Amino acid sequence: MIGRIPILIKNSTLQETFGGNLSMPYNCTDLCYNPATHEKFWGFATAISPLDDLKAGNDSRLGPLKQSHYNWLMTRPYTSTEKQNPALTARNGQFVFANSTRWPSQNAVKTDIHIANAAWEVYLEPQSGWRPSWEKGLIAVAVLCSFVVAVLVATIMASWAQQQKLLGDVMVGVDLRDDLLLL
């Protein structure tokens, strides 16, 4: 990938040559100089970045993502020739430029990166999802505590029912004894 960024020098005049020869065009007033901000075009900064390793997933900067067990995906807008090829993989209408072995889910974190006048999208999420590792243990403890509370409530209710039955038997026995004493 090649990126070109124009360099504008602040606090310049229209006649400024920046110590070089006069190879700049003479009649470039509107494009090369902004009289409102006093900025003059100096030239371009060009950056070349090989993206083949990134596309293949072999870039060294992807090592920490792989070691931390993340799913990642990088997309970019289609070019005019890619739009005509229906076999190309897409996500949200974007061309999948590079990705891990598994694509992130719809819950992945997404950020836009502006490269070469296009908004690329990067998706990232842990392979195990966003749920904490202790979640299953917490659910097991909650189920176990619920079971213990249910057993205690059942024991108390059974004890209360037995107490009511014994009290009823005692009361029936008291009534019979009173009846026998009256005879």
C-alpha cells in the first residue's frame, strides 16, 4: 500500500521557494497557497507499507493477538473491479482483507481506520467471547445455594407439618381422657 499525504508549510508567502530551485509552478495560487491560513504546498510525504504478510496473517504485529486468543477481522471498501466478483467474501458490505482463522461474532468491538481515503474496519473479540471465565462457576454456586435453601425450607415445612400432626394427636388424646374421666 502506498500512502501520499500533502505537506503544507504554515506561515509562508506565495513567493516562498523553501531554499530550492524554482521548479514549482508560478501560477499555482489557489492550489498551492492558501492566503487565509498562509499555508503553501511543499510536496508529498509518501509511505510504502507491504500488506502481503498482514493479508496472509503472518505479520509479526498479529502475534500478540494470536497469543492472547483473539478473533480478528479487517475489512475495507470494495474496489470497482472487486464489486463485479460475487465470489469475494463480504462482511457488512465490505471486502474482507485479512482475518484470523475464525471470524469474530456480531458482538465484536469495531473501530474504523482511515487509510488512503477509505474507512477500513477492524473487528476484535476474545475467542471465548466476552463472558468471564468464572461465570460457569458462579452459576454452579448459585444453583447449589438454591438447592440448599430449598432443602432447608422443605425440612422446616415437614417439621412444622409433623409438629401440627403430633399436636393434633395429643389434643385428640386429651379429649378422650376427659371423656373417660367423665364416665
